[in-house]
Amino acid sequence: MKTRLRRASLTLVLGATLAACAPPRGPTTITYGLTLSPTGIDPHLNASAELGIPLSSVYDTLVVQDPATGEILPHLAQSWDVSPDGRTYTFHLRDGVTFHDGTTFDAADVVANLEYTVDPDNHSQKAIFMLGPFEHAEAPDPRTVVIHLSEPFPPLLDSLAQVYLGIASPEALQTWGPAEYPFHQVGTGPYRFVEYVPNDHLTLERNPDYAWPPPIAVNRTAAVERIVFRFYVDPATRALALENGEADILGEIPPLDAARLDALPGFTLLPVPIPGQPTQFLFNVERAPTDDPNVRRALIQAVDRRAAVRTVFGEFSPVAEAPLSSNMWAFSDAAPFPAFDVRSAEAALEAAGWSTGDDGVRRKGSEVLSLRIVTPTWGSHPEVAQLLEAAWEAIGAQVEVEVAAGFGLLREARDRGEYHLIGLNFFGTDPDVLRPMFASDRLYNWSNVSDPELDRLLERAATTAVSQDERKRLYAEAALRIRDQSLILPIRDYVNLVVVSDRVDGLHFTYQGWFPLLIDLRPGSGSS
């Protein structure tokens, strides 16, 4: 077995450290497979995690995070100060940075980017939430940016390290506008955006003028001339693309294929834990019968989640036991969800008035115990949904599964409201990922929960709590409320199975998990 765990970051980059001293081998092209064909690829406006795989190397951020510890480190901002009340952040920017279009980076560009993100006409899906209580920003001089908040927001530095708040050329944003900018993206990163052909490919080329690498990079400039990203939406095609040399790197490899490829010469498997929320299904608490917490709890008990994880994900993913992944600093193991117990599940349904008829179907009066599951295509959600269907039909429910191909269709299904469970989770390195999904007034509250105490806990943890210990305590309380109300059916901690061929060396990832440091890729032994 050649499997390597991402958290052993020193091991992953040791070879790159040695090779960084050697001259590059010459012009090279690498093909990196993506698993979604996105409906939008401007990270400032769109929410997909996969779009950051290429674009985190097109854009630089004000700060970065240490891949092993999450410590905030300087990048475009060389230093920063936070006011005693936590409402004002002052960033001191580095000099000598230029955009790919030749314009010079300065503080006014940071202000323009923040204003672009929060402009309601641009309909940002994620970045706007990552700015929390953003009030306004100003540039008192070309090297200083001041961000003003209406209240403290401890996750801000974490947010500013993400590609969704990467710095784009304001000139390009203004020239192309939100509709056309995705096809003409301009940043300051080690790779330049060349073209995007929807449903086919996205191409980046090395930025020859790049001279301001982040401290987490091994190389000072990129060694690979061109990276072509191609889309492999069908999981069954991914292993074949690697084996026939069509792709050099691919993630989201099905577990059986991942283990098989790892055993073959010329391939290495990297299981990459992704922080944030686990693979999960949200219960719709407004639609009968899942409006009854007793029914929700019974449905959780009726599922052998451990067996489901083994069946779908093999031995690569831990079973999820909380609303946060176990690799998050705010994870609490004090709130495990109900264990698999079919008899208790059936007894709870009987107590709730759902009795089994001669046909094996449960009814309450004339109402059938009917469940509709809406699942996205990614993350093996459909396979999990099939197991849920079987488990719940075995206790007398009638189950329908709808597969939504793409986030747009998933959102349409949510807007119709005709579901009892829906698959959705957010990735992120700060536990504030919970608030968009479980705060009553938030856009992604697709369980439709309205719990003032849960709102209070999530708000305090993201704003008024300053110390990490206090924030962790509040998130532990929030996790208990989410569990006690059975708002989610947690499945597994998300692990991205990435397979890399020996045509490529130097692959390692940021603290966020999804995003590789493309600057450190180089031709491998199999490329000659």
C-alpha cells in the first residue's frame, strides 16, 4: 500500500523541498480531473468547493493557513492589527505585487473586491456570508486596508484565507461584469487563467512574473507550464481516465477503484480529510411526518450508519457522530447520535401513532408514512440514499428518492419544499459553517428549523465569544441542540480520495483540504 495521509504534510512535501533546488525539466502539461461541471466558476459569487482546486492558484489571499495547524500566516498582507473591541482589522500590504493584466496591486483593490462581494446585485452564494458583519472597508494609503465590522467576528481571518475572498483585478471585474468575468478571470496568483469551456475544460498557464509565494509553498514559482482541468462527472469514468493516461490527478475516486489503483505501480492514493460538516441529510421539520422529532429520531435509529459507511465508503471515512467533522477544532464527542436499533425505532413509530397494516406499510389513520429524499449527485449521496430507502422501507415506510444533478436543481427542489430529507453540507475550517445552515434566518436553513436558543448559541460563538475555548463550549452546546432535535442524519466525515499518477510529484493540499498548492507540482518519474 502506498496510501499517504494528508496531515503528514512534511512527508508529502519532502520530495518537493529537495526538487525545488533543482532546475525545472522544461515545458510541461498536467491534466487534473474535476468531478463536477459547475454552473458558475467565479469564486467570489459561487459556492462550489471544487472550483477552488484551479482558482486558488489564480488568486492570492490576504492571509493563508498553515496546512498542518491552521495558524494564520501572512501573504498579500504582511501584517495586521485588530482593535481591542474586535471590530476593526487593519492590514499592511506587501509591495511589488501585480495582477496578470499588468496592473499594480494596492489597498484600493482590496476595497473594490470586498465591495464587489457584498453588492446584493451580484448574489454571492458563499463569500458574502464569510465576511460576517462586514460594514465597510477603506484604503487610507496604498499599502493599508482597514475593514470595519458592526460587531466582533473571530472567523474573519480564516475567511480571508479562502479562495472565495481571493483578490481579483478590479479593472477586469469592471470590464467584464458578473456575467462575463467567469470567462476572463484575473488574479495575482502563480497561475494565469487562460480559458474556460463549460462541460469540457478549464486551462491555466504558469505566471512567469510571480515572485511573492505564500509561506506554505515550497517553490518560489511554478514548475509546471500548463494545467488543464477536465470534468469527469461520472464516477465510473475516473479510474479509467487515470489508467489510460488521460488524467494525472483525480479526486472523489470510488473506494474500490481507489484501493485497486493504490495497489498498482505508478499510482498513489491520498485520502484527504475535509474539514467542515459531514456528509449528511437534513430533515425538513416543517413537513409531515418529519415535523415530529420522535419520527426523526426513529428514522435515525433505523439506519445502520456504520454498515452504510463501510458499504459506500470502505474503510476510508469515519462514521459521523456530530454536526462538525471530527478534524475540526470545535468538534465535540459529547453529542453522539442514536445508535442503530431497529426495535427501538419501530416502537417509537408505534408510540407516535404509525402502525403497520397487513400490507406492511405504516399508517396513522389514513395517512401513509411516506418519505421523499432529495439527494445531490456528488459525494456518493445517491448511494447512501438507496441504503436509507431500503432501511426505511424495511420498517414500513414508503420512500421516494429524487437525484438532483447539480446545485441549481438541488436548490430548485428545496424551493419547492416537497422533501423530507435533503443532502447538503458545507466545508470550511471555522465552525461558523454551522450558522448558514442552522440559524433561523439563513439562506441554507433547509431543515427549516426555528430555534431561538440555537440561534443565540451560533451567534454568540461567531461574534461575542473571543477565546477559542469559549467558542468551542458554545459550539458543543449547539451540537447538542442539533442532536436532541434530530435535525440531521449524519453519515460520514468527508474524506476526498485523490489518486495521483507517478507522472506528477509534489502534490499537497491547503488546510481547507480541497485545494492543492499547484505551485509545488512538478513532473514525476513517470513523465520521462
